[in-house]
Amino acid sequence: MEDFKICPVTNYYKRILLPVSYSLVFLLGLALNGALLWSVCGRTRRWSSTVVYMTNLAAADLLYVLALPPLVISNARGDLWPFGDVICKTVRFFFYVNLHCSMMFLACVSVHRFLGVCFPIAAVRLRTRRLALFASGSVWVLATAEILPTLVFAHTGVINNMTVCFEMTNPARFGAYFPYGLFLAIVGFLIPFLVVVTCYCAMMKVLYCGAAGAVSGARTARVRNKSLNTIMVVFLVFVLCFVPYHVARTVYLFVRVYMPGDCGLLNVVMISYKVWKPVVSFNCCANPLLYFWGSYRRRHTLRAWPCRRRRRRVQPSVGLVEVGCAHGSGG
């Protein structure tokens, strides 16, 4: 903790930025991923491999946002941690496990789509529910194994007579944490990122070349263009949410370990790292939005849900309600 006294860091912005952004992510993520799980689990009779991946992705995002309320309270109180050491370790563990699960499931979804677009014949054999269940179970096991050391590194401590919950580890152990932080950056982020980039670039190439070389009707061209737009949006959201955060986190770790005496640089990289943390959190809100946006049937289900509830409450007006639903679902 000595380096905190020699080189104090600026953290006034955390009292506003992180509590507000985490609160917003918590409310939106809880509602959107809850709606996605309800739409998928409650309204799906036959579970395909796509449903398996999206259910696990929504579960990981939902567990991620459930770890945010203690962080909201702590950041709003200037990093004061009132919940004890066990809750500190638990919150840090669940925060990172579900963040890495989310990235891995997005990589699984990208491979799933890649097979369907680039190898449609092989996809019939490879995109099975059994393989999706196996891949999903493997993701949970791998992510849990990756983040287990967090239970050792993360703990509470006292800085300036205030109990805090160290996000990574205490300042005296950053040298020991640095190799583990690099391992997480490579295995937990870089490999899934390369998988996503490779798959989506290959899909965009196939769809673009097909659009340029094939003679097709207006409907086929419209579907192909929509697929291209969806792929590009999903890819951009993944890049914007995850790349800056992990780059800033790795740079911060490097500066903290090898240049701890450069107070100006340390403050710059720490602020950059903290600013990108809310952005990576917003990914758990973007995933269900992108899923509903790309699925007409899911959008129709959500639009029709208020109408069905109203129809149950107002039985005499069932005819008018059904007309209203029909008009509403066609927009």
C-alpha cells in the first residue's frame, strides 16, 4: 500500500461515473436479459442450438448485472467497502466469470453463424443441440477455472483508514498478479476476439461476394443485405465494448508494475481504464437488443405480450383487442 502514499491516484470521477453507469446497466440488463430468457425459455417448445447459446449468453449477462449493486454502493461512497471480505471475493469472482463467459458465448455464436453462412452443408451435422450443450458447459467450466485465482488475489484492505475491496489485488502484489492478468487478456479476451473477427470477416466476405456475383430477386437481395448489416453491427458492438477495455486494463497493469513512480502516467491510464469499464458493462444490454432486432419472431412475441395480458383482463372486449394486436404486430 506504500505506493498509494507516494503516488496518489485521482478517483473523484468514480463517485459519479461508475455508480450512475452501473445502475443504468443493472436496470437495463436485468429487464432486457430477463425478457430474453422469458421469450426463449418460456415460449420455445423445441430447443435448437441457437436457443441453447442465447439462453446461456443471457444467463451470463444476467449474473453479471447481479454483481453490480455492491459495486454501485461502494463507488458512490468513495470506494468504502462495507460488506466484508467474503462478499468482496464473491463479487469480484462473479463479475469476471460472467464477463468472460459472455465473451466466450459470443465467440460460440459467431462460430455457429459462420458455419451456417460459409458451410451450410456441414452445418447440418455440426450445429446440433448436443454439441451446443457440450460447448456451453465447457465455456462455464473454462471461465470458472480461469477466474478461480481471483478468489486468492481479491480481498479487502485498509487504505487511508478506509476499508476497500481491491479490484485485482493489493498494490504490494501487483508483480505477482501481472502474469495472471496477461493470461486473462490472452486466453479470456484475445482468443475469443480473434475467433469473432475471423468468423464475422469470413461471413461478410461470403455474403458480399454472393451479393456481387449472384443474380437474385429483390427479396433475396434484401435478406442478404439485412444479414450483412446485422453482422457488421454485432461485430462493431463487440469491438467497441471489449477491445478498449482490455487494452486499457493491460496498459494499466503494465504501468502499475513497471512505472509506479510516474504519477501523471499512472493517473492517465487508471482514468482511461475506469472510463471504459462502464462501456464493457453495456455489452450485456446490447446482446438482447441485437437478438430481438435480428429476430422478427421474438419482436412479434414481445409486442403481442401486452395484448395477451390485456385480453385476459378484458374478456368482453376480446374482438377489439385482437384487432388492436393485429395492427400492432404488423408495424
